[in-house]
Amino acid sequence: MPASPCSHVTLTPIGHIESDYPDKFGVPRQPGLADAARARLVLTAPFDDPLTVRGLEAFSHLWVTFLFHLSPERWTPLVRPPRLGGNARIGVFASRSTHRPNRLGQSLVELEGIDTDDAGVCLRLRSVDLVDGTPVLDIKPYLPWAESRPEARAGFAPEPPPRLPVRINRAAQATLDARPDADSLRALIQQVLAQDPRPAYRKGAEERVYGVRLRDVDVRFRALANTDDQGEGETLLEVVEIVVV
């Protein structure tokens, strides 16, 4: 059988992401779950011509197509989504796993503004789920009348993931208060940890202290039992230390 005419495709990144997420651990599993997350999409030559973004400021949201550059190139036909507890296996094309052929990802982000000057073009984004350094392959404006379908079925993820309560202890709060970005960093920490970034297969190890990198700090946290008056309750995540790295 002759090879497909598209059997070999070369893609050229049009830019890269500078974001609040230095590492992939802790990044929200979907866009829009951490409204405090900010990023810059820096276009690179020859795509950094201001003409390429003329008219884009009229749109509030964008589709960003990117490469999962920190994921391994290998892939398998079955994956274990964290949403299903990390145990059930489903087909890779029935998931949004990063371990997929070609490692392509797509993210819906909010456009806050566009900066154009002699240095080039930069898009200011929020509500992102993109790791710092992510190669961007394409951007397109989001059209709600064409792409928002309330009647659509959402398979094994019919609702947003549950959010856990987050507590910041006194020492970590003191570190936060001394920073000029205290309010925005506090919101980012709470929004990211509320989604419980711990690996699903380790959630029984309640004594372990985890660390997640956000901006220039390492946020160290642990899980505690959040009991109510009846002695029952959900897990609470406590920030025990914030260390500048």
C-alpha cells in the first residue's frame, strides 16, 4: 500500500509560552480551572509581525494549539485518566492525556491584551494550563456560537472536578505577605491546590509533604483530615511552607 501523502508532516512553532507554571506537576488538567494563572505567548520570527494579530484584540478567548514538550514521545493505545482514579483504562483518543501520538494539545484561554513594539508581538493570557516554555503551533479565535454546545455529552467527565479546601499556615502566610504579588500568588496557590494535584495512586499517603512550583516559589503542602462537628469531612490541603527557588 502506498504511503499517505501526509505520512510526514513538519510543524514549525510560532512562539512559546512564559507562564506561572515552571513545571508540569500541579498544572490544572484543563484550562479555566485556575483563573489567577497568567501567561505570555511570545511570537517568534517571522510570525512576530504585528500584521499577524491585526483584529485579534476584538476576541476575548483563543484556542492555542501546542506541543506537550515535557511528555515522552512514546504513546500507548490505552491510558489511565486521573479523573477515573488512575486505575481504569480507556482509549487514548477518548482522553485528553498528554501521552498521545504527536503530543499535540489544545487549550482555550482568555486574551487579556496584545503588546506590539520593536521587540515583536506578545499576547497576555489568563486562565491557562500551559507549562513555561511550551512551544505553540497555532492560535485561533474562539467563536462561542459555533463551539459552545450545551447539549454535548462529556463522557466520563460530565462535571468540573471537585475542589478541596485549602489552608495556608502562619509561616507560609508570612512569606506571602512579604511579596509584592501576594494577592495574585495567594489566589493562584489556592486555585491550583484546590484541584488536588497529588497523583491519584498516592492519595493514601496522607503524611507526605508534596511540592508544586508556581512562579518563583516551591509551595509545599500536605493533606489533612478536615473533620466537621459530626467527625466526618473531606480532605483539606494545608500549605506548610513557601520557599523561593
